[in-house]
Amino acid sequence: MARKMMRGTVAALSATALLALGACSSEQAAPSTDTSNGDEQMAEGGDELISIGFSQVGAESGWRAANTQSIQDTLTEENGFDLNFSDAQQKQENQIQAISSYIAQGVDVIAFSPVVETGWDPILQEAKAAGIPVILTDRAVDSDDDTLYESFIGSDFVLEGEMAGEWAAEQYDGEGFKVVELQGTTGSAPAIDRQQGFADAIAGSDLEVIDSQTGNFTRTEGKQVMEGFLQKHDDIDVVFAHNDDMGLGAIEAIEAAGMVPGEDIQIITIDAVKDGMQALADGKINYIVECNPLLGPDLAEIAKAVIAGEPVEKRIVVEDEAFDQEAAIAALPDRQY
Ligand code: AHR
């Protein structure tokens, strides 16, 4: 069963205009890159390129690798952009430094995916004072002032958690199942929202979350945290991992402990990147809620509109699906990321 959810004021405009993305493995080194030469450049046809500074969270997951590729493949000179891309290695201070340097360079637009939700107002106020519009991609900021950014493009993380929790409650209610939760990066929007959505959806069922800890969205930490859970608890029935990579790490820990993932311990994850979908097709994961990483085309469209002075939607919600084993087997041959 593949469930298609579309919400919000604007559908995922270009998420279907998919880019050819290669298989992505987690935790790949992704050094900061400056693809801009700093000079004003002209696009073919004589229009000036839009200079855009993009501060990425890091390279923590297969999802992030696909997201970076989508952005770099879309914000090209051929498409009218002069991209200055930097990788913050999951550190807020690195993102603030990158944004500060984009302001100093006087880029036309700044875009970023905030590693955590809070603490952005001062740097966003600087961008606003400099007259540089900001577009948020993937993750939200927690701010009382929504004039500090033009638009936020990304999935509804609360709904993703709810979809995962609703499926768990449908499958397991009445069994008295114990759940452990592998959380994303502490303070990040997806970790906060997916935890909330899942908790809301299982409320009223007899599923019980007996432990919850961050695995920082990485496969390595997901495995380590799962090893700790297995040492501490001998009654784990279900793992809810906030992304595929941590779920894949949990699979390694479960197998190392002599158990069968997907059977002895059920696994539910979020993202639906190729490695996760393969594990679902192989029966090692039981259910995946998608989080679409192909945000480059929408970002390009919004950036062009902002520069042209056209009105843009404040919130663009990206379309997500959910997959069980049968749906994963059907989707895998054409999977873009
Ligand atoms: O913000 C999106 C989340 O960040 C993805 O679900 C996760 O894999 C990534 O690291």
C-alpha cells in the first residue's frame, strides 16, 4: 500500500520533475565548497546570474546527500544561478558564520536548512537589515517574527510522525508492544515534530514508548544507541527511528545481538532513501514514511520569484508517501534517491 499525502497551500511543484540522483550512502565526507567566483556573472542570454548562498546542515544521512545533490544540480549557471554552497557539519555556529559571510559578500539570496530550530533571529535580522531575502528549506526556525524569511519549503514533520504512529497503532494495538525511539538531532525540527506526531498517533493504543534517545540522524550513532537499548531492555518489540540511516544502524545492532530485524523486532523509519527501501523490500524494515529531499527545483523557482519581486507562498509543504514491503518492491526500480 502506498499512501499519498498532499497538504498545504502549494503542492510540491517540482518534486515530480525529478533529477537523476545516484545512490547515496550515509555519513559521506562532504567538504564545504564555494562554487562561486565572487564576481558578477551573466547567464546565457545576457541576464545576470542570481547569486545565492546556501548553508547546508551537513552530510549526516542518505537523505541529506540526495538533498545536496538536488540543490547543486538545480542551482546551476545554466539555470541562472551563481551558487555558493557550504556544509555546516551539523553545527549551528558554522551555519551562522556562513550566513554572515554571505551577507558580507552581498549575495542576492540566502537559503539554508537550519540544523536546530532556535537561535536564528539575530543573524536573520542582519540579513533583513542588509536587504537580502532568506529562504528556508527542509527545516523550520522557531521565531516569533515571520518577516525574517520569505518562504519555507519542506515536509510536514509532525504529519510524518503521525503517519508512522498511525500505522504502528493499526498493526500492533492490543499486543502490549514496547517501543524504543531513535531520535534525530536534539533541537532539530524533524526530531521535535516526528516525536510529537508519533506520540499523538499512538495515544489511546496500548503501545508504550519505553526509551528514547538521539542517534543524531547517523547510521553509526543509531547503531550505538540501539546497542545500548538492547543491553538495557529485553522486551523491545518495535523501533521507531526518525530516519532510515538510524534504522539501518539499528538493524546492524539487532543482527549482532542474534535477533532478526523486521521479525523479532519490528522497525519503522522515515525518509525512504534507496538503502532504507531496499531493507524494507528485504523485510528488515516494516514500514517507511517518505520525506522527499528533492527540494532544489522548488528552491530555484521561489528564489527567482523573490528576486523578480513576485509574491511567494510563505509555506510550501512537500508531498510525502508511505511504503510497506510490497510498495517498496514496486517503487525501488524507479527510485530516484
Ligand atoms: O531534515 C530532514 C532530516 O534530516 C532527514 O529525515 C534526515 O535523514 C536528515 O538528516
